[in-house]
Amino acid sequence: MSGEPTPAQETAVEKPARVEAANPAPKETDTAQASPKAAAKKPAKEEKPFEQLIAEDVIPATIAAFQKRGVTDLQLRLEGKTLIGSFAGGKKQFSVLFAEGSLNGPKFFRCAIEGSPASTIESFMIDERRVDVPLFVFYLLQRLYAQQWY
């Protein structure tokens, strides 16, 4: 025998000491430091529900980007999974359909002038896998610029 007590011979006092050594309790300073970091960390914008993401991030960013280019009367609204926009007194209209209700899912674009029906519906941003708000706004501006609308 090696002189060490067998597990059956250990006293109740020795067991908690060994368990605490194996699983040290977190220090108060560790938990106090971790809490502000966790509280300060904001969820990613893509983690927001779709409707909230569009209303709080996409629409304001799009309006600001159009204003930088001299378009001051842009009207945007979300109807279901479709972002609908118009400007130039309502004469120029466009919409982006989010097929899966997500920035990263398939999207389709259409545009019309002066209330005429859209002549085509086309795929939009098909090569982009990870879409964030600035990238979406950039592509939307680029697409409308191709129409020579501003």
C-alpha cells in the first residue's frame, strides 16, 4: 500500500477540497469584467429580425446615400418581403423582393417610370453570399445609376 487512503476511506472534509481544486470557482473580478464586455457587445445587424433590420438600418442608410447624390424626396417602405421605393415626385419607382425574407437570400429587382408596369423582374445581387447593409445600399445605388435615374 502506498499510504494514501482509498476513496472509501476519504473523509467528508477531504472530498470538497479535492472537488474545488479540480473545478475552481470563477473569481469575482473575472465575472465582473466579463459582464460589461457581454453587455457592451451588440448583436450583429444580420441577427435582427428581417423587418427590424430593414426599418432600422436599410431604409435610413438608403435615404442617406440618395441624399448625398442629390435625391431628397426618396420614399421607402417595406410591404411583406418587398422594399418599395419612389422618388422624382413618384415618377421613378423601384422595388426589391427578398424571396426568403433575408438580406442573404435570393433577391429580385424591378423598376418602372411614371406608373407604368415593370417590364422586367431581374435577379439582384446573385453573386454575393454575405450581404450587409452597406453592400446592399451600394448595389441598389449602382443598379439605379445604371437606369440613369439620378
